[in-house]
Amino acid sequence: MDLAYLDHLAVQGESPLHKASAPAKLAFLALCLAGVIMARSVLAAGLEIAVLLAVIWWARLPLGRLFHYTLYPVFFSSVFALAGVEGFWPSGVMVILKAFGAALAVILVICSTSYVEVFAFLGRFLPTIVVDGLLVTYRSFFQLLSKMGNLFRTIRLRGGYSPLALFRNIRNYGAALGLIFIHSWEMAERMYKIMALRGYQGGIPSGNKAKFSPYDLLPLGLGTAILVMVVSI
Amino acid sequence: MRELARVRCLRHVYPDRTEVCLCGLDFVVQEKDRLVVLGPNGSGKTTLLAHLMGLLEPVEGEVEVFGTNPCKDFDLVRRRLGVVFQNVDEQIIGPTVWDDVAFSLLNNGIPVDEACLMVEEILEDLGISHLRNKIPHYLSGGEKRKVALAGAMVMKPELLILDEPFTGLDPKSKGEILEALLKLNEKYGTALVVTTHEIDLVPVLANKVYVLDRGNLVLCGTPGEVLTNLEVLQKACLEPPILVELFRRLADRGLAVGTPITMEEAEEQLLLLVGYSGQG
């Protein structure tokens, strides 16, 4: 469900970061991740996180919600830190900060770059069939999501969900997933026919080719600044 | 007038053994036709369209599109055919509106520069140029329908097949789609084959109407001939347009009125009835 929300944030956003091209933002991501890897002190990692949080706030992205997504890597890195780093707490904190920083950078880029732009960029390197697969998956995902939402809503409205009846819930939602599978199968058949009728010969056009714009200077400059800052501390 | 398609007494059996027979009158589409197929649910409308597109092969009977068997010469036929399905969400493949409209052009090897011009022209025709960079699943139902229509029309097909194009649209969007279809028919001479339950739109849209009743093509004629034939419409479980129903009731009460099928005709008749001359 959250993929739709992230896509919505990326497509509807109006900030200068949203307006920068996908290659520039992917370069920004690479610079940030390099910064995370090269950070040698808690201060350096902490400063990078502070800058990323400031950028998220400035790009008018919902800080609280995005922070929630970073909890997954933070949780698993905490387990790793507790299990692997014995006694020396700064090393444990570094592991957690690095995971948090990397997750923030990835989420920031995902929430400000539409999948379409990313796929168009990937299309320059990946085989056509792979990019077509990604694009069709992207389109189908939103259709299935809406079907799934309707189906789950119907189950609740028709009394198929009760907080205390775990087994009945599992059975009902299992049946619903089966139904979704059949729907998706039928949908795939229909889409195949449509693509044949529309003359698909291998290659969904993606004219969204990134062009350099002044907005690109922002992620490129910011990424470089983060890396320089982290390395110099 | 050149004949574009003909269907003669076809029989189709689906994998679950459901049998659909389309017999009775021959189904004929001619150049520049605006043809509407009326019929209740399950009467075989979608089966008929699927045969015209070459997606199904009949067990018996004859289907000819552009003088050839669409199933055997699928590639040949699909280049001259445009299709808008009922569920346009599944039809829009491109990641953006521009990409989707350009889909058929680029897959048919049309050079990018030429494709750009053709895409811009059709977007302009349908008044959706401002949507060109939008991502399809964030569009409204009416906008999606227009994008699908643009994608189907961009190759300037001789025949455009639309399966219930007005379903789920608000009155304004219905009007816009109707206007777009008439414009495309006029500008490019594209013949239209439309299935619909929107009987009130038929007089404006169609120049020829077929009525399907349980697999039988029972009636063919102009909208005036078909929509005033209440007996056939009722037998086929179809409701006549509200104007036809109203004026038939007035006639039954002894008023000297005809059976108008458009608002203008009805207005004229009512003014005559109340003796309004239009001179104050």
C-alpha cells in the first residue's frame, strides 16, 4: 500500500528537488551512500543525517511518515549492533546511524523521483524486455492495488473480518488473495491482447528522457557537500 | 460506400462451453459509418467486437474485416483498426500520457520526429495536450478515456471499435467523449462501431443502429427507425429513449404528435402543439 503513497509523493511534489532530473538525484543518492560508508565518527554520521532530515523538511515531505519507514533498517541494525559489537558502544551507535542515514537517503530520493523517471533512466542500460517488465508491473500494481482495496473493504463490510476470530480472518483473507490472483491472471490475459492489438513489438516508449536543468545543481551540489563534510570530519 | 467489415451468422464456443451465436441480419460496417450496437447484457456484443478485432476465431460463420479474415491476418488488420475497451485502465500501457499515445506509432517503426507530430496532433484534437506528461493512474475517468481514445486514434485507423465508452462517466465527460468521436469521424473519416447502453446518446452519435437480442441481430436501421420500434426494443429488453416514451404516451392520449428522437425535434413538436409561433 505504501508504494502507492510514495509514488503519490514523488509525482505530486512541487519542490526544487522534485523538479531535478532522475540521474542527478541518483548521483545524489550515490554521494550520500558514499558519505555513509566513509563516515568515521558519530559526529560525521550524525551531521549527514541532520542534513538529510533538513532536506526532507525543505522538500515538504512528511517527515514523520518517512521517519517511520526508516525504523525497519534501524531495528535490524540495532539487533546486529547488540549482537556483534561487544562492549564498545560508539561502534554500535555507528552501525545504527549508518543504517538510518542510508535509509533516509534512499527514501528521500524515492519520494522525490517518480518510478517512471527512474525506469526511463534505467532503460539506457538495461535490456528493453526488463524495462518493459518493470513498466507493466508498475501499471498493473496500481490496478491490482485498487482491486485489492475494494475486495478487503467488501470483506469487512460483509462481516468477514473480526478482530478476535484469527483463523476465520486468515481463511477469508486467504480466499481474497486467491481471488486477486485469478483477477491478475485474467488482467494479464486482457493486457496481452491489448498489447497485441496496439502493435507491441518489444519496447514500451518512455520519452521521459532526462534533460539537464538548473534544478539538477541542487542534488549534485548537496551530495558533493555532504561527502566532503563527512570525509573532512 | 466501401465495405470495411462484414459478419455473417457466426457461432463461437468459449472454453467453458458457453455458446454464442450471432445470426439473423448480416452485420455490415461501411466507410465513415457511425454504427451503434444495442443489446442487453449477455446478448453477444463483446463477442461480436472480439471477432471483428481478430481476438476470437468463429467455429462457424464468416467474419471479414478490410476484405480479409482478421484472425488469420491479425497483423494486417490491427494496423488499420483502433480499439477502446471498456476498462481503459488496462489499455493504457505507457508510463506517461505521451508515451502511451506514441506506443503504437513507435512500435510500428514510425520515426520519432514524425511520431511526435502525430501525437501532438491527436492530443490537440482531443483537447488533452496539457496532460502529455501526466502519469495515467492519476487522471480522472474521463481523462483516461480520452487518453485511450488518443492512443487508438493516433494511427488514424479506418475503423474504430469502442466497447461501452460512456460507462462510468459523468454527463460532462460523456458529452466530451461524444463530441470527440463525432469530430474524429468527421475529420479523419474513421468509421465507428460502438456498443453502449446509453440509448439517449444514440440519436446524436449514430447513423446506423443494430439491435442484438439473445445472439440474433434482429433489427438494423437509422436511429429514427430503430428507436421508435418499441416492440423490438422491448423484446430485446431495451428501454426506448425517454423522449420516444413520452411522445408515444402523448399520442396515445390523442394528441397529434410524432415520435421525436432528438431534443430539437421534441422542442419543435411541443412548440407546434402549444401554438407558439416564435413572434412574441
